[in-house]
Amino acid sequence: MTVYHLETLFPNELQSRIETMPVLVLPFGTIEWHSYHLPLGLDGIVAQGIGERIADGLDAVLAPVSYWAAGGVPYPYTLKMSAAVIEPLLVAVFEQFGEMGFKLIVAFTGHFGLEQTLILKRAALTVMQRSPVTILPITEYDFVSEVYKGDHAGIGETSLLWTLRPDLVKLDSVPPSEALDGVLSEDPRGKASAERGAELLALIGQRATETVSRMLSETPVQRARYIEALDIAVRVLSTTFVQRQTLPKASVPSVTTAAYLTYCQAMQRGDYDEAKAHIERKFANLSK
């Protein structure tokens, strides 16, 4: 299989790819503190690497990674762009690529804080409600949550980067007796590995490829059900975001509850009615 890098294609080559495989993979990252053992651009590097696997599995076009995203951790050397800046950009990008002729856009974000996840999925929903293009907005964990629920500079992110760019993983940068400041999950030392990253990378790529292949042949009715389920998920993410701004953190449930992760798994299988049932349960619990 082949990855077709958008920035190197000539017009006739791009037209040929759109006619043959009308899929575009769009990777997103950011510049953000990932403790002392990982580089600031980890999210984009990983998104680009996973995007290459997805594009390769489909013979699809791969766009250059974008490092402009919303939100960020409260640490130095972190870009914290607002949703008001980034969301309209996402909408414009999705619409214009749809107008070029792409039928399906995989919007893959390696930066998956709540604000970025919300605006990525909401921008996709906005465009699909007024355009024929189908958009699949996914995070690292959406399709593999039974083995990885996402982390920040922890075992998962460290392992993924280790298999992609081992030269950029420096687990010995801090003495073993000292904490890795900014790791928002389990300490990766002694548990992260290139082998673990390779397995995760392969699984994400495989499931994303299978999902896109199925979605390309879905009927308008199936697409409508997909949009309905995504709409409720956007409401869940939006409500959670608002609650985090107004309520004590301990009183706001995590996004990645069992109901939300089961919703993600059902979306990956294309069982949109089941996905809708799970995400409606998650929304009902938030509204209590």
C-alpha cells in the first residue's frame, strides 16, 4: 500500500487519488509540555505516525500535521489556543477539503484534551449537517479503549513515541527517585516500551482503516444515524466542558466513563443505534 502526501502531489495526481480513493487523513497535534522525558511536539509526531498507518492501509491522501489546537496543560512551553480561534478554522478546513472532492475525512488528533476533542467533533458535526462530506473525528483511544484509555506523557504516549521516534524518548532525564512532573497518569518508567507502542500503533491503524472502509459504502440512512449518535456525544462533551468551568473538579465525571467508551466501540463497529443508546445514558447521567 502507499501513502500519498498531499503537499507533494500535483493537481492531476490529486484528482486521480480522489477518483480512486476519496479519503483524506488529517492529523492534529499541538505544542505542549510532556514532562522532562518527552518533546513538546509529541502529539503531532504521534498523530503524523498514526495518520501514515491509516493512509497506508487505505492508499489514501495524508495531509501535513497541524500543530494548532485548542487547550493545553497548565505547564510552561504550552500553546493554549482558544476554541473560538481553532473551531472556525476546523470548520473551514473540513468544508474546503470536502469541496475538493474528498468523500471522507479522517480527523485524527494526538492532542485529546477535552476542549480539543469537543471542538474537533463539533466542527465535524457542523460541516456534516450542511455538506455531503463524511468526517470521522477520532482520538488515540476512541477505537482501542479496551487496551488504552488515553494518558498524558504516561505509558501510552511514551510507548507510541518510542516506537516512532526512539531518539526522542529520554526516560533517564530525571533521577528515578524524582517524579516526572506533568505526567497525568501512571509513571511510564519501567512500563512503557517500543514493543507496547508498536502493538498500539498497529491496532489503532487497523481499526481506523476497517472503519473508514466500511463507512465509504454506508447508505444515507446509516450516515444519518452516525450523525445522530455523534450529535449526542458532542452534547456530552460540551456539557462536561461547561461543568468543569463551573463546578468543583471532583464533582464532574470523567469523559471516559464506561458508557462513553462503549459508545466509542459501537461507533467503530458501525452499530450506531447501540452507540446512541450508550451515549444517551452518559448524557442522562450528566444531566442529573
